[in-house]
Amino acid sequence: MFLARIRELRRRMHERSLDALLVSSLPNVRYLTGFSGSNGLLVLTPRQAMLVSDTRYAHQIGREVTVARGVISRRDLLEEAAGTLRRCRAVGFESQVLTHAQFRLLRRALGGCALVATTDLVEEIALVKDREELALIARAASISDSVFKEVLGEIRPGVRELDIASEISWLTRRLGADGDAFDVIVASGSHAALPHARASARRVRSGELVMLDFGARVNGYSSDLTRTVAVHRVPRRLKGVYRAVQEAQELAVAAAHAGMSARELDAVARRRLTKEGLGKYFIHSLGHGLGLRIHEAPRISPLSSETLRSGSVITIEPGVYIPGAGGVRIEDDVVLSAKGCRRLTTASRELMIV
């Protein structure tokens, strides 16, 4: 698995006439080698792969990494890596990750060597998930489904958003995940009009909608689930908003398939909400890719120029956010194929009244 990924990356390096590539994005290092530490740098040449880290990870590299030679350094990792690359003519680096200060350090250390900015070399390979990756994401999705079912009993008037978020985090671990995929979002009432509201000390009230957005992480791979529930009876207007978002999501899931443009898929849901007079309240993209990163390519957006690929995992998450009234979002993780898509998250999408 890791060897196949490295072989494909070397092929892409050859196409760009690179003598070496510095991979400094930790998710990309993990994708290529299996290393899960918090400090590492992969140096890849046509003939060798070298994983540079510090003394904390000497034993961990030995356990996790079989496709690269481990080098433990007591100095800056880039300085250590540069020492092996001085004879190279062209060294690629991940331009979206390397800081300006790091670039200057490399330029000084490598002298006359050409530094070549690259973009998404690894990410383009990671777009298509293999069987093992899909199994890990499906496991994470199953955990999130179970968490949603169990946490419903904790949502009632008077409970703080923070308390619900803590329960979600605890359940996520108890049910087998390594931890949360991201900071849990719990937003009630008017607070749910903020798409990425942080769970707060606000107490849930009767007659409100509560938006829950959370995910599980399993061996580095994530799920991303959003459901919106009603506390006792809610106004008819909010029920209508919920139905519109639910219908928009169903239409998008039914339409999603490899080969279509990401922009086209976004438009399917956006047209439905616009028809209901809610288009101006749909203020984010329809979804995003999912894997070792919680947000990765492709971006399902009106601005996207990407084409969806078979084997990619994406989220489909239309939302409506009305200032002063609240918000509704319904999100599922799906895996794409030429024939359509398959949901990995299966928790009920009907309006749950608690």
C-alpha cells in the first residue's frame, strides 16, 4: 500500500524533473509512510525514502514505518534533510505548507540547488481511497451514527451546549474511536445560525432546533456527521426550513456520481433551496473531501473546477442559516462511483423531536 503510493509519487516527480521532494505536511507523511507522530519530514528521491524526526519518535518510527529509512535528528529537521540534498539540481517542496522562514532556511542550506514549488502532488493521489482507507472511514462513520443515537437522550431544555458536546466526545471514544475528528459543534436556537458555532454555556430551550456536527477518528481517518434535532415543538417555519434542507440533500445524494463536476453537484442542492426562497441563507459550499484530513479535495462548491472521481469520499451537507432564528444542516459522508454514491453515514435524516 505505502510502496504503491510512493511509486506513484516518484512517477509524478519524474514528470516534473524533480531530483527530490520534501514532504512536510504531516497528513501527507502519514499517507505515504504510516508515521503518526507530530514532527516528521519525508525526503523522497528516485532511489531512497528518508523519514526525519526527533528523538521522541525513534521507537515509534521503528514500529510504524517500513518504507522509509528513519533518521533521528537533534537539530532542525529541514537542516538535517538539506544535508542529503546538496547534490540535487531541483528539489520540490509543498508550497502550501512550507513557511517563508523555512523556505529561506532551505535556500541557504542548499546553495545553488533550485527549489521548485509544488501543489497537491500527494493530495491528487490521495483523492481516490483504497479498500483499507474506505474501511477505516466506514468504521468512523458507524461510530458517529451510534453516537448520534445515544446522545439524543441527553438533549433537553436546560442542558448546556458544552455538556452535550462533552457527551459526544466521551461516547466517540467509548465506542471505539481514537478521538474526535474535530472540535464538536453543538449550536442551539439562534446560535445555530452560525455554521461553525462553538459549543458554549448557552442552555437549550424548548421550541428550538439544535445542530450537532461531529466526527470520529479511526487510525487517522475521519467521519463527519451533522444532524439537526427539535426540542419539543418548534415553529412551523423552522419545520419548513428543515424539510427544504432535507429535500436538497436527498436530491444531491441521488445526483452524485463520479465524472460530474463538483460545481454541478453543488448546484443541485442550491437550486432546490433557492426555489424555496432560502438560497441566500445557504452560505457555504455543499461539501468537501474526507480522509486523513477533515477537509480535503475535492471542494464541492460553485467556484470549484474539479471533476468528481470514483473512490473519493465526500460530504454532502446543505445548510440554511437565518440570523435570529437558527439554522439547519444535514450532512452525510458518501463514497463515489460511476454509477452514483453510497452513504457511509446512515443515521436517520428525519426531523427528530426530543
